[in-house]
Amino acid sequence: MAEKSGGIPPANLNGISRPGRGGVVVKPKNMKGTLQRLWRLTKGQRKGLGWILFLSALASGASILSPYITGRAVTAISRGDMVLWVLSCLMGLYLSDWLVKFLQAFFMASIGQRVIHHIRRTLFAQIKTLPLSFFDRHQHGELMSRLTNDVDNISTTISNSLTLLLTYSFTVIGIFFMMLYLNPILTAVALVGVGGIFLLTKTITKYTKKLFSVQQKSLGALNGQVEESISGLAVVKAFCREEVMEREFAERNDAFCKVSIKALICSGYLMPLMNVINNLLYVAISVLCGVLFLNGRITDIGLVTSFLLYVRQFTRPFVEIANIYNNFQTAVAGAERVFEILDEQSEPPDREGAAGLERPHGDIELCHVSFGYVPERLILKDISVKIPAGTQAAIVGTTGSGKTTIISLLTRFYDVSEGSIRLDGRDLRDYRMEDLRKAFGVVLQDTALFAASVWENISYGHPEATMEQIKEAARIAEADSFIERLPGGYETVLEYGGMELSQGERQLLTIARAVLADAPILILDEATSSVDTVTEQKIRRAMLKLCENRTSVIIAHRLSTIRDSDLIILLENGEIAEQGTHEELMGLEGRYARMYRTQTEFVEDGEDARVEKRSLSAVPLSRK
């Protein structure tokens, strides 16, 4: 809404992507601090987390004990003993493992989603309190990414990765001690194999991370080109640029395909090579077990069986833990981005003892107002003007002169840098924010309609209105005729912000919304700038009815629409160049008079051209 000349550019924040094996990992800036904040968010769920920790230890029990029990069964068979009790223990162990993992998933789903529910509610509640200056610095798509992707990464990590990380950690520690208990020499050999897997994983992922990084950039360029092509498809067709658009897409798609193939092939090396090392380690342990058995250093065949099973299980958790840790880092980085929003300064609170504002008279005064979206560049410079109650004031000027900025200051979307704005003799900051904004009815150039029925959009500022009141507001705004033609009338649900309606129809709905809100002060910001002449006349008639007995501030580029205003203010480079009625300003023969004559001559020239064209069209074909 506001003119953002000299505003702060959007922040360039890296996106979050879900890493796979060797994929892109976005590392947090302060993992310890972020984890502490996440831990504080689990307040009220600590008891459940304690159960999760306990169940994770139990869940690793099957992986730790089953090879040992299997070895005991082999020993029993080799000695001719009964093995029924051993097999019964093994069956009971596996059944217990299923029950424990079910309980683990049950508790984690409940706790994780409660925590994420709390984060989403807190984040959304924070966003609605942020000043518009925050949204000037951040792209809407980037904020949506934080609300969806980042929160989803946190959710996935809490619900899945955390339990797996705990279970695998307990499993590795338990298996290591069991191997050490069974045979320290074989354990030392196994650790050499684990070291080889670590080196292999580090070497491959170091290379694949670069490839996946290039892949993400290529994907971003491809998505950007697709979005740009679809949103601008009408322009593409109008200028016959379909082939160029297709060629650009093919180039980006080919680049993305090539780098994706390289990245996936390189990351695909990891598991086969790890299996090779596992198999070589398995063979080495088997040979060593045979040597030790022949030398009498090992006499229990069940020990060999158990140790070989442990070797199979020992190495795989390390790779899984590495991947889970990568996901964990990405989730923590996402949490940092979420906390950045939660740490943003909200709109300034109401002053202590702020006054209510039920029905203001509408006296507005700007006293030496200066303002800039960034301190180094002022948009408004020492503006002073009085708008008495009931006055229809118009603000005109070239693009970037500060017209819409004044509207933003009146509604306190921003606060003045210097000076003050007074309403009924009091500074705007002395009123309660909610009461102040209810005192203004705003109709903007960019219509804002929601995915709801027509009557819900009209009653947005007055939700308790009856259907009779809604229809009366639509009649005053001259919107009732086209509403009745809609398939469902007032019950018709608008989609995509009312894109199925014309620009003029959407504007008439927003005027009907302002009529129903019945605010004592009215602001009209370029309400007729992008509509046809017939619709403009409808909007102008609706605006005249709306402005009756109200203080109104109108911004317009078409000077003919505001010539009957009580006060016209001409802004130039953030300063008041001229002010007065239309007749007074025309008498000055200054900037306003030149602007008005230029527009009038342009319209008259256009009318003359249309008359000439109609005259020519009346000439018989043989005479043309």
C-alpha cells in the first residue's frame, strides 16, 4: 500500500531444503542457543519426553540383545541342549520390541504435534502484530517458507528424527559394549572398519554437497522461470515469445537435469562402497574368528555367531546417525528463522492511559510531519496542513511524491519520524490503536478480497451486519446489479482474491465494504485509477454518497475527479507545493494548473480522435 521509495530491500535469506544422503545441509548459526529455546517450548511436555527417552533405550534392546541370544541358541544346539527356551526368549524380545516402538511412536506423535501446534499458533499470532515495515524488508514467499517449510522441518525432526537419533545412539553404545565384552581383539578390528566408513562418508559428502548446492540454485532458477512464464503468459502470447520462453525453459531444465544426475550418481556411490567395506570387514572378522578358533583362543561357536551379527549391525547406524544429524541441523536452522520472526519488534503498544475514540468529529492536522521508510531518505519533509471536520480533501502529485505515505501515517501503519498528526486536537499516538483504525474507512487502489462469499467480503469490517444491511450497502455502492448476476448471488464464493471479477467489480465490493463499516473518516486511495469510464462513473457516484457528512481524504491521478473537493493539496518531492480549492489553484497559474490543463488537453485530443474515427467509419467503403 505504501509508497516505498527508498525503502529497505527484501532480506536475502537462504532457503531451507530437505537434505538426502549427501544433500544440502543448512547449518544453524547458534545451535546451542536455538536448542535451548526449543527445549523451553517443550515445557508441559517434559514428562512425555522422559518416557520417550526411556522407550528409546528399550527400543534399542532388541538390536543389542538379539545377536547375543541367537549366539546362545547356536551354542545350545552345538552342545545338544534344548533351545526352546532360547527361541522363546528371542520371540518375546521381538514382540516386546514391536510394542515399545509402537508406544514410542504414539508418545512422540502426540508430543511433537503439540509442540508444533504451539509454534504455529505463536508464529501466526506474532505475524499479525508486526508493523508493515517488517513486510517491507521480507518477501511474502520467503515468509510463507518460514510458516510452512521451516515449521514442517521442525515437526519432522521432533516426530521422527529425534526418536531415531536416540534409538541409534543407544544401539551403537550397547553393541560396542557387547562386542567389547565378547572379544576385545575382534572389537578393535571392527573399529578399524568403522573408521574407514567415516573417512568414506566424509570424502563423498564433501564433494556431493557442492553438487547439491548447485542443484538447488538450478532448481531455484528453473522454478523462477516457470513462475515468471505462467504469471506473464498473456504478455508472452501478446509478443509472440512462446518459442523463446520454451527455449529458456529447456536450457534451465537441461542444466538442472545434468547437475542432478551428477549429484545423485555421486551420492549413490556411498551405500555400495559402504556395503563393500562392510563385507570386507565381515570377511576379515570371519577369517580372524576362524584363526582364533583354531588356535583355541575362542572355544564358543555361539560367540562367533553373535559377534558376526554385531558387526553387521554396528556400522549401519553410523551412516543413519550422520544423515539424521544433517536433518537435525537443517531443522535447527529452520527454527532460527522462525525465532527471528518471534524476536521481531511488534507494533508499538498503546501508551499508558491511551484514550478511546468512539465517534471522532474528523478534524485532522499534520504538524511539521517528516517521515522516511529509512532514516537516510525522507519521503515527507516538514508537512503542515489542516483538514477540518467534514472536509473533502484531495491529495495529488506525481508518482513517489508521498501521497500514499500520508495515508499510511494517518492510519498509523507507520509512525512519523518528526512532528505529529492530530485528530480532534490529540496526537494519534494518544488513542488506542484499535479504536483509531476503526475510525477510518479505507478503499485502496489494490483491492483486497478474500476466499469467502460475497456477503462475507462486504461485511468484513462489520461482521455482525444483517443481510438487509449488506444489500443496502451494495445498493449504495452500485454493486448490487452485478452481484445479483453472479451464480449464487451474495452466496457466491470468491476464489483467488476475486480474480473472476473485473477490476471495477472488485473495487465496487470494497466500496460497499466501506459503506457498511460506516467509519466517520474516509480514505480513498486511487479508487478509480484502473477502471473503464463507465465503471469510473459508478465508482464516483458511490464515492460521493460515501463521502457525505464525513471527513474524506482522496488520492487521485485524474484531476477531473477531485475538482469539487474543498481542499486540494499538491505534493512535490515530499513537500506541499500548492494548496487550495480548484478555482484558487487554477488562478495561481502554477503547477496544478499546468497539470490540469495537460490532462484536459489529453482527454480532449482523445475525444477528437474518437470522433474522427467514428466519422471515417461512416464513410462508404468505396470512398475510403
